[in-house]
Amino acid sequence: MSKTMLIIAAPVVAILLAALHTAYAGDPSKRQDCFKDWSEAARVVSEQNLVSVATLSSQFRRQNLGEIIKTDLCRKGNGYVYRLVIRTAKGRFASATYDARRGIEIGVAGQNE
């Protein structure tokens, strides 16, 4: 790589790294730490009296909202959220964030977070 390319690329890399740092280390109330192990997540759902994924799936079927394809339970601030990947009734994929305590949508993933 030439010196000119390095001089041009360095600020771009610095900006990208700063953006990533802000996204991951920003305001703790907006940070989401997701469970990697569902046996641990299941324990939290039970202990915290959260809406189960099975209940949320039933709600989706009853309201004809589509099918939940993937679910992550995440700690957000002092509460919990489900990050969902959904196949809508029209067959499209979408992502959304649901309040895990109340089982209601609180925003499309990436917004209102």
C-alpha cells in the first residue's frame, strides 16, 4: 500500500473505530448484553417473570403477525428485551425489539434503542 493510500485510509479507519466504540461502549442505559446460552436465558425468564418465547410466538400466530425465526434475550438498562427476526405474514423478513416483561413491540431493531 502506498503512503498516499495510508494517509487517506488512516482517518477513515479512525472514524470507523470511533463509531464502533461509541456503539458498544456508549450510554449504559442503551447498551444491550445478549445471552449466548439459552439455558441461562430460560432461568432469567423464569426468575424475572418475563414473557416466554412460546407465549410471544402464540401471540404472533393469534394476531397474524408472522412467525418468529430467531430470538435473542438481551439485558437493556434495568430491563430485558427480545430482539427478533420475523418472517411476516407476507413472507418478508423483518427485525423488531419487544419488551420481554410486557410482550409488546418497542421498536424496529436499530431504532428507539
